[in-house]
Amino acid sequence: MPRPDARHHLLDAAERLFAEQGVHTVSDRQVAEAAGNSNHSAVHYYFGGRTGLLQTLLDRHRAAVEPAQQRLYAQSDSLLGDIRALVIPLVDSLADLPTPSWRARFLDQAVHDPEIRALARGGAGIFSSTPQIVGSVADRLAYLDRSIVEARARLVAHAVSTACAEIEERAARSSEPARWTEAGTFLCDAIAGMLQAPITEP
């Protein structure tokens, strides 16, 4: 009979290995071995394969931030409020992880890898907050050219994921807790400034 915690151990092992070595260099067998599972087909058994494993990792992260995103978005009455609804639940969820952690570095790969990014978009439907908040941000910036807003939003995603990955890595190297609260405030202010920056005509 399967151990009830086997999925959890596989997810944690995969997140760590993917963060340290890269998603495309780690085999399913390595994930199983790192999780202490003697069944080298455990990833296929529990998740249906690599795609299912990645989707479950992404969904686990979304489930951790979704309630707080909904709560903060319900209270938002400004662009900065919307940005905080996107960013603060992310950094708070990272702060709740033990040190060292690997989630921010895995998520950074998800943002920068086209295949994983496509998975993230495909699974977003069961978690409604992020698309809704992004839509609200776009509406608040309707006075700017839409293509510029969309390009800046993509830049924001890369900037946030890279910054969080670097903060997590520094904390792992130093064994000191990351200052996620300060990082969240800094990122929100910086994003608000970038999104509202004037457009220089060519």
C-alpha cells in the first residue's frame, strides 16, 4: 500500500533537485532516489510522469498563495494595492518555508522555461486570482498603450522571479533567514514605478 507521505517527499525532492541542477538535467529516477523511494518509477506511479510532477509542483505553489491573493485583492483600491495582492502572498509563502528552501529557484525556472511556462498557463484556470488581478492592473493602466503594459508585465514577472531566486540562494549560502518582508515592500514599490513610467516616444 502506498505511503501517504510519498507524494510529498517526491515533490520536495524534485523541487530541490530542479532548483539546484535544472529541470531538464534531472531524471525521474534521481527524484525517486532523492525522496528515499526504492521504486524508480515512483514519479510515473504518483504523477503520471514528468509533466504531472511539474504541474503538481506549480499547483502546490498556487494553492499556497491563492487565499492571501484573494483577500488582499478584495481590499485593493489602487494599482499599488493590486500589485501587493500579487507579490506579498508570494514572498509570504516563501518566508513560511524552512531554510534552506528551493521553491523560489524552481519558480524562477518556471518563468524562464517556455515548456514549464506553458504548463503554468494551462493550469492557471483552477486558481482564479492571478489572472483577475493582472486584468485589474491592466485596466488601471488603460491610459498607456496596451502593448507597452503587456511588455512591462512580462518584465515584472522575470524581475520578481529572479529577485526572489537570488534572495533564496543567498539565504541558503549564509544560513541566515531571508528578509522577505522588506523584499516584498521593495518589489511592490519598484513594480508600481516601472508600470507607471512615462513612455518615451522614439
